[in-house]
Amino acid sequence: MSDIPVITVDIVSDVVCPWCIIGYKKLEKAMVQFERKARFELSWHAFELNPSMPPEGQDINEHMAQKYGATPEQSKVNRDRLRDAGGNLDFEFHYSENMRMVNTFDAHRLLHWAGETGKQTALKLALFKAHFTDGMNVSDHETLVAIASAVGLDEQRASDLLSTGLYADEVRAVEAEWQDRFITGVPAFIFNKKFMVPGAQEADVFANIIENKLLKKAA
């Protein structure tokens, strides 16, 4: 096992970004193809789609119209497309008329902490599911504590973290770092600190990079 090369994957994303979970699921399909050839180490990095979002959030239809100029009809087409894409990747998108876009800064603070415990990917995937599948408010502290606890993180520690400003500076620094690297949209996948792949690419795109740019160089 020690001879198997390690491939690092830094993923810049937000928990309310639908293409971020789709991109991850496609990456996951690619990684499975190399489970005997490489070991993957994933790290998730904060990016806020809406850093100025107020605590109460915003109605999803109002948000899409205001930010992207999308009509209700266009939003429905986009959501149907996401449902289909998710269905092909074993991920369920459940959009409802009362769904809200929320602030994700506290979720990123939790994720930063989870990165120190080895449970970051588990928490990230749980947050994606909570928001997109279960319609939960991932800015609500009680909800965040429950999700953290469900993936094996210490419940009291999560509660204490959210009640303070712990990791706020660290998250802001991470966000600034990736912006300085000219990442202005998510998802973005950075392999071995060298090869950046923007967007939710197909699994074969990821597989080609792993095979031809990473494993061949490691051989």
C-alpha cells in the first residue's frame, strides 16, 4: 500500500452550490476507477456564493431573479436539469416553492474544524444533502449542530464553536487565498496543487487528468 501514489484534491465550493455536489459525484466516479492505483486525499475549501446574504436568507425564486435575472420558467428548467443530473449520480434534489437561499459562513466554520478531525468530507456531503435533499436550513445553528453530530463530530464542541467566532478569521483567509488565485466561481478542483479543473466536468475528464497528468508522472 505504501507504493500507491497519493493524489491530493483541493475542492473549492459552497454547500448551497448545486454544481458543486454534481461535480463531486462525477469526481467520485472517476476516483473509483483508480482505487487500486492511487489514494486520494480530499480537502474542502470555503467559497461563499452569497457572502452578504442576511441571516434570514432569501426566497429562492426572488434570489434567482435578483442575482441572475432568471424568470420563474427559466428557474424551473434549471431545476429540472439539476434533478436529472442528480438522479444519474445517486443524489436527490428536492426543490420546493418555499426553499430559501441562506448564508453559509457558519457552515464553512464547521467544515474548517472538521478538516482537523478527518470528518470534513462526511460533513460536507451531509450539508449538501441537508440543503438540497432535505430542505433544511444550513445556517441555523441547531441544525448545523445536529448534522455535525450525525457524522460523528462532538456535539458540544460544535455548539460551542458556532456560539463564538471561532475559525472566522481562518475561513476569511481561505476565501481570500482562493480569490487571489483567481477562482471566482465554483466548483474548482485542484489536483496535487498543480492542475486546476473548473466546473462540474464529466467523470472521464477527471479520469483523464488522473491517468495522464498525475499517475504517468508518478510512474
